[in-house]
Amino acid sequence: MDGTAAAAKPTTDEGPDRDFWISHLGAQLREQRTGRYTVEELAERAGVSAGLISQIERGIGNPSFATLLRLANSLDLPLASMFADPDAGNDHMVVRRADRRRIEFPSQGIIMELIVPDSERKLGVVNMTIPAHFDGASVPHSHEGEECVMVTAGSLVASVAGREVELEAGDSLTYDASLPHWWSNRTDSAAVMLAISTPPSLGRAH
């Protein structure tokens, strides 16, 4: 993402990209669950139906950001562990734009890119595209440490412990990440933000 309007264009629900991401998320979830929990056990931990988990793992479900966050929480994994790795041989210092680990939620148009080489860092940096009219109030989450977010394109409304802050391109917000927080996009255009957290966010849903 370079912060331009073109970069902020959300993913649609149609076409091969949608099929790839649904299949990828299903494979990642199955890999992380196998040997640890049955589908039924994970469903109980996450508060998600076993049928939905089964569908996601078979590549026929279309999980929302909230659902995947709850599943990652229940597996005690950072959401970044489910990012696609286009090149497993990446440099451990340099991340080229084309080589960013990436995850998409086709049903919502949310796109997340890992800016650091991997999730095994002391610092988490994620570039996130938030589609038009997205309401994050249904996905309040919190995690250890401190977080700073900067809007690089469009505008967003951040809510931290019930306080709303409007952010335009170039604005930043720093807060105690243990407080429930979320973002909403109340405009007709997608927005892009850079989120920096230390330690890297697990992101526990409420």
C-alpha cells in the first residue's frame, strides 16, 4: 500500500482472488488447529459454530474479521500467523513491497499487510485497508502494550475505551492497547492506516 486512492480500493466478493483467500484462510486455520483441538473444542472456545469452522477449513466459508480474530484468540496465536507468505525465503531485515505477507477478508474488503518480516518480532507493524462504511463496533479488541495508528489515506473514526476520535490522512493516535478499541469508516471511500504495536498484537476480541 502506498496511501493512494488506488491502493485503498477494497477487494470485491467475486473472482479468483476471493477464492484464493478463502482457501488460504481455511488451510491456515486447519494447520493451526490440527493436533491441538477438535473442531468442536475450538468452536466452544471461540464461540463460533462447529459448522462454520468446518466450512472455513474446507474453503467454502467466508469468515469475517471478527470471526477470524476470535479463532486466532482461541488458538493463542497472533492474527499475523495466518498471513500468506509469498516467499518463505525472504530477507529477515528487508521487506519489499511485493513480498509483504498479506491477508484479506473478501466478505468485507479488509486487507492487512505485515510490514515487518514476520510475526516473531518485538514490534508489530501492519498496514490495513478499511472499506467504506465498515463499522468496527462489533469487533472491539484489546491486547498488551501500546499502539500507535496513523491514517495514510482517507479518514477513520477510532474508538478507545468509549472515546471517539476522528482521524484524517496524516493524523496519528497513540493509546494504551489494553483498553477496548476499534475503528470505523463512515465515508464512501476506503481508508488505509498503519498500526504499530509493542509487543506485537494478539488482539483479543471482547
